Amino acid sequence: MAPRKSTSTLSSQQFPLEFQADDDDAWYAIRLLLHGKTLIIKYERFSADYDDVFKAAEFMNLDDVESFGWRFRKVSLQLQDNECNKVVGRMTICASHAFAEDDLCFYDAIVEKVQHKEHQF
């Protein structure tokens, strides 16, 4: 997704789901609104300009619906500094990547190897 400016004052507790966006495959915290046969995806901290709208008629078959469903999940839990010993090889994690100062995206990743080092802040 294009870099977004945060405009929402809603708390993370109001966004218990994540959605994998089409344009960058990153995961974003979302809220869902249903208006008739139209589903609106509202992204946490982003203006309505970034909402995604899906109409039931756009889904041609059950495969389309199932594929769409796989793009939703519960919000990923953040690993705390004192929990890094829980990370093991081949573990799936949600990792962040900063493309720019105001463009932080989250992606699923598989840990290839763990290197134990003291934290530096």
C-alpha cells in the first residue's frame, strides 16, 4: 500500500482482525462494516480514503469467497523482548519492514536461523 498518514483515534481493541492487502501483501489491523451486500474494510489509523469495498456480486464462485476468507486473521501478538528465547527455526512470525520513515509494513516470515545476542537499545 502507499504510505499512509494516521488519522484515526480508535484503539487497537476496536480492531481485533488483520487483513492482508492486495497491493502489497502486508497485514493491517482492520474493522469490518457490512452495509447490505457490501463489506467495507476500514484500516486502523488510516482515513476513509484507504477503505476497501467488496460487493457480494464480485465473488463469482465459492473459490473466490474461500480465497478472500484466507486474507483475514486475528491480530498478531507482539513478541516482547523477554520472550525472544521462544523463537526457534522454522517458526512463522509476523515481522515488520520499514520502507520509509512513515511506511512500516508487516509480513509473515519463517525464521531460518536464530542467533542469540544481547539486546542493544
